[in-house]
Amino acid sequence: MFRLFWADEGGLPGDDRGLAYGDGLFETIRMADQKGVLLSRHLERMVRDAGRLDIGVSRGDLANVCIEAAQRFAGQFNGGGWILKLTLTRGSGGRGYRPSPGMEPNLLVSASPLPPMPDVDGEVIDFSKVPLTVNPFLAGIKSLNRIEQVLAATELGASLFEVIMADREGNLVEGTRTNILLRKTDGWVTPPASSLAVAGVLRQWLLERLRQRGEKVTERPVAVDDVLGPDCHGLFLLNSVLGIVPVRTIAGHDLPVDSGLATIFNPLETLE
Amino acid sequence: MFRLFWADEGGLPGDDRGLAYGDGLFETIRMADQKGVLLSRHLERMVRDAGRLDIGVSRGDLANVCIEAAQRFAGQFNGGGWILKLTLTRGSGGRGYRPSPGMEPNLLVSASPLPPMPDVDGEVIDFSKVPLTVNPFLAGIKSLNRIEQVLAATELGASLFEVIMADREGNLVEGTRTNILLRKTDGWVTPPASSLAVAGVLRQWLLERLRQRGEKVTERPVAVDDVLGPDCHGLFLLNSVLGIVPVRTIAGHDLPVDSGLATIFNPLETLE
């Protein structure tokens, strides 16, 4: 189990390891009144990745908190959309970096308004100056160690929706808050999960849907030329709160915009 | 300036970015009653590295908090040694990862007992299974993104004082909480600051002292063979709380132990 904290009543204790070391992980869930978009996948990811960090939490306990949170917060947003955030940390204590055995995790639950929604006609993005480093022990985990994304996000502005971060070899990996998916002449392409800082739940959901329809989906490193070359028929940003976002322009280079993908597959209707 | 929080009165607000993203940095200062070991260097590092993260804080304000903290906490430790911890975050707010301009930082101040002191006859250590990844934008910064060190620290135990983490090329970079210094036949060797996750204040202090005495100090990548080969005359772990720690055995391989370094240069006497 965990110690439960409601953010509208205060924060976590001063010795929480989430603050001290980023020793924890989080989920940001788009809610429609009391239902969550891809809620099961969010909970599955949190339980699985907490396990990789040896933080014990059960899906049932998390699901119960989500029900309680929905009842507590949904009314504040007049029955409309809002964001439910779960921050799970290893808890308090340990000797420096070294955790103690059997620590009780802390769970902080908060609600906030929806962010501005993206332009369905496509957004303008760029390449980030900040490289992305991914430790193989942490690949894909939405941990609280996100300072690289914070630095890259300082490049964003009113006219720049997202920046794409590359690894040391120059391969494009992901945006600050989005995974990337390309439509190429020979099918869909996205970087492999093992290379990702955060393996998004929308990414996984969409790859499964595409494959179910018999579409060819390849997980492989993505070079800049994959995006700028003539066989790129569209670039999409994936985020479970923002949905499937087509890119109109990257680094001043116009891309074909296909709004059809978001119409065929609307994750925002997958409410649970 | 910053909002000041005393850990004995509570933690940071629930929307603090230090918890959310590890968006901040910290210093752990060894105190002797009301004086701090290498205190100036700790404060200089925090101000400099906060500046690299665009978190504005003045040295004078931090120094005043340290004086206030010493008066507040020292008595609890009967005039002996204790640990003063400063956790500085970017504050509350922003849009997701993206900070707002002009945010007010939060500073959390806490006190804790000294950890067990190392064996002056040398400690037993090993190589870590967890690789270290260092983003060049963050090299050396003691940020709150320390989950790699937490994972590596789970390898520690009663009979294992430290583990040394290597980069992707297999070069030894640093321990979970220590920098490394080798005594080789042709002088002292330590990995360059640009390769470090955390550039320790004791490391910098000691390198300056060695150079002042005319000793040869080379900052270059350190291979495993540098440590295990016959021209290694000693390996030292550096930590401003623990001091200069000679290594007796690494991965079952015995090393020459030279306790003289810690005798000649005793950082724990550098009180301010």
C-alpha cells in the first residue's frame, strides 16, 4: 500500500525521496468528468515501471484512488475535461541514495485544468538543442527525473509547440512531452521503446491499433533525413492528454499534414 | 530571493517543480557545531549551477540561511558533527515542463545526523552494474535527478562501501556519492569535470591543493585497467562529508592503501 496525500491539502513530507532524488514516477491522465482516457494503460504502466524501480504498488489500490479522486475533483471542472496527476515516490527514508528495505511509498494526487489543445491543422515544431540521454535501466519509465525535458521545454514558445530531442548519434527520439510517429512510403516508423526516455501510453495504444488494421509499423532509429526527406508523408506527435497531433512545419521545413489519423483513431474517446 | 521552508516544519508545496521533475539542485554540507566544511565552495557551486539552470539565487542570501540554520539546528547535535542540507528548486508553477519567467525558487533546509564514517584503513568497493549517463548540459550539476545513483546504491551493503559507475564506453566516472582519484606512477589521475554527473567540492579543493604542492594532476578518462593495472598505487574516493577515503579492495582485487593523503590534506579541518 502507500501513504496517500491530496495536493489540495498540502505536499509530501520534507524528507520524501521524490523531491530528494526524483526517486519515483508519475502519470498525467486526461479525465472527462469522472472517466479517464486510456486509464487502464496509465495504471498498468505505473505499476509495471514502479516494479522496475522496486517500488511496490498494486493496480487495485491505484484504481481505487482514481475513483476517489474523480469524485473529489470532477465537480470543480463543471463536468468537463481536467487532468488527474498521480505522483508515486519510494517514500521517506533510506541512507542517502540507498533505499531501506520495505519502505512505504508516498502517493500525491492532484487535479488541474486541461492545457490548451493543439491545432488540428498541424503544429509548428523544431529540433531541440538539448540532447536526450537515456539510461538503459530507466528507458521508457516516466520517472521524476525530467530535468532534460525541462531544459528543452525552455525552447518552446507561443509559436513553437514542441521540440524533438535527439540522442548522441543524432537520431530523433521524442519531444519534451510527446512520442513521434512518421508516415513513410513503406509504412509507419517510430523509435523503438528501448531508446525512449518515456514510452507513452498513447504510442503503445496507437501502434496496436495500426497493427490490428494490418498497417505496417516499424520500430527503428529515426534519422533527421527520415523526417526531412521526400518519402516522409507525415509526422505525428503522440501524447495521451493532447491526442494525435500532426506536424505542419519542422525547423522551417513544411510537411504534408494528414489529419485523418486522429479522426480514424481518437484516443480521447477511449474512456474508462 | 526564495521562499524559505524548514524541513522540521513541513515539506515543499505539492506543486513544487523539484518533486514534479527534479527541477532543482542540492548541497549536503558537513557541519561541526556552527561551522561548515568547505562551506564557501558548497555555496559557490550551488549559485553557479543554479545559474546554469536559470534558477536565480544569491550567495549572500544562501549564506544567511546557513547562519540561521546553524543557530537553529547545531544544538540538537550537542556541539558535534551534523549534516546541513539545502534543496533549491525552481519553485511552483509553469506550464508542464516549461517554466514560467521570473518564478520564485523554493529553498528547503534540513538537518540530519552524520552518516557512519569510513574505515581509515581502506574500504571495499566494486564496479556498478548500472551505467552512468551524463547530459552535457547537466554535467557536474548536483541536480535533483539522481535516480541512476539510487539504482546503483541498491548494490551497496554492509560489506560494500561504494560502487563505481562507468559511462557507455566503459570508462570509470564516479561512485554513487563520491568522485574518484588515482595515484599512478606518473602522477594523479581523475576523470575530467565535463564527464562527471556530480563535480564534487572536495574533488576541486583537493586538485587545487595537490597542484599547489607541485604534484602532477591529469584530468582524463579512467579505464578499468588504470585501476587494476600494476601502475596504480592507490585509489581514493572523495566526498565532502566522508572526506578522502582510500580503497582497499575493488571487485576482489586488492589495491595498495595509502592513508597519507587524508593526513596531509584534511578537508574536515577547513571550517568556515
